[in-house]
Amino acid sequence: MKEFDLIKGYFAKQALNRKDVIAGIGDDCAVLQPSERQNIAVTTDTLVEGVHFPRNTSAKAVGHKVVAVSLSDLAAMGAEPAWISLAITLPIADELWVKDFCDGVFELCEYYNVQLIGGDTTQGPLSVTVTAQGFTPLEKHLTRSGAKSGDWLYVTGEVGDAALALQDILGNVDIEEQYKASVRKSLDFPKPRVLAGQTLREYASSAIDISDGILSDLKHICVASGVGANIVLDDLPISTVMHDTLGQDKAVELALNGGDDYELLFTVSQDNKVGMETALANAGITITCIGQINSSEKITTTLNSQAVSIKKQGFEHFWYPG
Amino acid sequence: MKEFDLIKGYFAKQALNRKDVIAGIGDDCAVLQPSERQNIAVTTDTLVEGVHFPRNTSAKAVGHKVVAVSLSDLAAMGAEPAWISLAITLPIADELWVKDFCDGVFELCEYYNVQLIGGDTTQGPLSVTVTAQGFTPLEKHLTRSGAKSGDWLYVTGEVGDAALALQDILGNVDIEEQYKASVRKSLDFPKPRVLAGQTLREYASSAIDISDGILSDLKHICVASGVGANIVLDDLPISTVMHDTLGQDKAVELALNGGDDYELLFTVSQDNKVGMETALANAGITITCIGQINSSEKITTTLNSQAVSIKKQGFEHFWYPG
């Protein structure tokens, strides 16, 4: 199968056609017309087989996840996603794999009105790289660096299920059969918090998406903002499956240290607290206050109002994925 | 060595700081302020070790080349380069390799006023992906699809030396010792034709950069434009080294089929011919007219005004690199 058949057959098949894409796939470059009076947020993420996703992961899940991971970075800046470029390295020109991969890519893209504008496909060990771009109003993007002592620390959704799925794949835990599929879905098909990120632009003092685990990612906020934080472990939003499978203590440990949640971790001042809670509730987004920022430059944890030590400073990738 | 030391140590070390980069490396996304009334051209290219560059290639050359390949795509659209995102997959966190790689990246970036705005580094078999972005005036970008019957076919610089270097590495040719270094430089440190591309915006009817070889890339122009072309083999700009090493016939064959030249192949109407030649001469850019577009929808070649058959329809990558 020739290279161009693959491109024309699948990559160019996306139904979506944004007005700001002057030229999409098919020339040396895509040509885009940026929105006036908006900035562009750009992020690049690579997923390598066996490092960022298990070897048996379906092509559709790989396609979904690489886009989701990038859209999650856009969400953490409060950006509205627009365009993605895709670089894919494949051991062989497996047409069926590419078709399923594109299904995963396009399904998520359609939902968020994101157009695939180009890319590259090369031969080699399986890995995929996405560069995603989106819009933010001038001077209105979220950063990691705005957290202030006294701000409240929040997280969207629930945390830890993706890490639990990975432990299941590694044979380290025993999940009840009825829960396996839903937990695996958390790992393979994460949902980027795009709407939450855009809503938080008006309220949050800082934000990051949880790719490496709460502790690691909170550390990024703390270092960038020159602050510390305390996490109230009692309040961590852990799923019933997590709790039932691991028990409370181990569930908390995994939720703190596990990665791949792609929820947003963010801070908000006392003044913005009610407004933020109302706005997110109106958007149908579940959030939980899990602690508070302080001036210590350390991350501490409490359980039943008692200080407890943190077992591990986060799950370390070879290098930070986003 | 921890992931962030690598990022902070080398990737964030670029001296250049463009005014339109609101936030660069260090958060979930870069934030960019696009130029008003300009479009953005975007291209993504992956280079895989052992596929797109030989295994013994220096880190500096890999850094140079992955940027050069992307800037060459921008050049083929007539775009002014601005920003690059970099995804790098490395077997081990080799600090020295990253330092040398960044030297190669930054040297070329500085020359073209291009800022590295972010990226990702992951563990796995060596490959590098760049997404490069640049500006084009509204409705003024070059495409592959505008060639018309009667247009003249041109190429910048000389062609084939990079392919000759690859044949040398593979042990298929015997280059005189005094020429080896300069030929290898053509392969490892290609010069993207950025200035030529921007100049050609006013004159050319179509353009492409030569990454797969003249025949393959001319075929892209012909297919996209619905035309054919004849190449006058006598006029191919082949270097003295090529000629002396291979003899005329084989030199022509390699120049037609070899890849990695990153010269521009472009077409220009009779009306624009003199204007274009003057503008490129003023810019100090060497060009050669190597044939003419016709309505045949085929690519033919002539030598001494006689039709000759083409031996091979181009050097086929696994998939087209951009």
C-alpha cells in the first residue's frame, strides 16, 4: 500500500471543515486563518507504545487518547480547541489499524469541532505525536503560576481510576469483573475537561491538568507560583471502585501518585469561590475542594485533621508528557 | 537525571525571544499572538533514526535537519517561519546528546528568527517530530496546484548531493576523500530555501520542496495541478562531485530519484519569468530552468532533445514526509 493512499483514504476523510482552515491536508503546509483578537495556545504530546499506553491498546483508543491528552493541555490553559496536526510512526502500513486509529481521532475531534490539518506518517516503532492548537481571549489564559496563599484547591471529576486500570493490566490488583471495563475506559478514553477549562478562565488563579498524578502536578503549580499546599485526603474524590478494590488508604495513595487522570487541578481565591462553583455547577461539571494553598513552599497532607506523611513524590515518567 | 532538568537545562535555553510569544516553554501550552491580517502555515515532520537519517548521524545534525525539513515545507508555501514545537523520543536521557541536538536546533532557529515554543520528550526508539508555523499574507501562499500548461519548471541550487552522501554511507559509491565532507554536509545540514519561497510568492504558479526526489515531487505538482511536464535532463543542476563520482547518466538518475535535497521545485508563467529571475538574482539565489509544464498529465524527460525513458518513478519513503 502506498503512502498517499493511506493519507487520502483515512486522514483526509474527516467530515468536519472549519471555516478558518484555508488549506488542510494535501500540500506542504496547512494554511490557517487565526481569529482576530485572540491568542493561540499550542501543545505537543507524544505517546509511545509500552510507555504511555499498554501494547494491547486498541488503535481507536490510541487515536482517542493522543487527541484527548493534547486537548486536556488546551483545557488547562482555558483554550477553545481548533486544529490538530498528527505525526504517526508505525512498524508497518497497517490499513485497518490506521482506520481504527482515525475513528478514535475523528470521534473526539468532531465533538470539539477540531480539524485535523495535516501531519506525517513514518515507519518505525509505534508512537503518535499530536500538536493541538486553540484560542484564548487576549490576556485571559490560565497558567500554573497564579496560585496565592489562601486560595482553595479543587479538582474536577474523580481521580485514580486510570491508574487503577494500569495496575490491573500489570497484575498488581484484582478488580471485580463487573468494574473492569469501566475502569479500563478511564485509562483508554479519558475525557479532556475542555468546557471546565474555558469556564475557569474567569475564576481560577491557576490550573493544570493531571497527567502525572495530583502530587506531581500540584508540585508544578506550587513551584511556578512560589507557594505550598495542603491536601485534605479525606476529601479526595475517589471512585467506589477504587475504594472497594484497594481500601481507603491504598486508594488515596494511588489517587495521589497515579497519572493519566486528565482532570483539571486548579486554585481559586476566596472571592471567586462562589462564582466559580456556580458557573461550574451550571455547566454540569462536578468539582471537589481538596485543600488549600499556603505560603510554605511544601506540599503536605492531612487525614482526619492530622498531618500524615506522603509516601511518594509522584509517578515519574521518563519526561513530563505535557 | 530528572525530566525537568533536561527541559530547563537545554530546551529553555534559547536566547531568542519573539514578541509574539506571550508564553513559551514551561506551562501546559505555549501562548502565541498571531499577526493581524496574516494566515498561518503549519507543517509537521518526523525523522526516525535508521529511516530518515543514518544511525551514526550527529545529534547536532539531527537537530538541524528536523528543523530544516520543516522550514523547507514552510518555504514551499512562501511562509515566513515563526515558531516550532518539538517532540523528541530518546532511548535514554542522554544529556550530552540533547545539548548537541539543541545546538543544531537553535543555530538554525536563530538564523531564521524562529522560537522553540514547547514540546515533549518521551522514552523510546530515537525519533524527532517538529511542527513548524509561519506567516503568509492573506491569499498569497504558494501551492502545488497552480501549475499551468506552458509554465516553466525551475529548481533552486543543485540537486542530488544528499542522495550521493547516502549512497556513500551505504557503500554503493566511491567518493573522493576531499569531497566526502561537503557531500555529507548536504545530507546532514540541508539549507531550507526560506528566502526563495517568500520571494516566489509574487511570481510562481506552484511550488514544492524536494524531499522525495525531483520525479516524485514533480508528480505531486502535476497531480495537484492536473498537468504534465517534461524535464530537460541536459539542464539538471548537478554538482561537479556528482558528475565526477557517478558519470553523467548515473548522476542524472540519482538527481531525479534521490531525496533529501530540500531545494524548491517551482513553476512560473511566461509572463512572470523575467520578473522572477530578476527577483531571485537580486536575492542571490541560484536557479535553473529544467523543463516545462504541458497538458499531457505525464512526466517525460529529454536528453539532447531526444525523448528518453525514466528508469524509476522516484524514491518511495514508507510515507511521504511532508
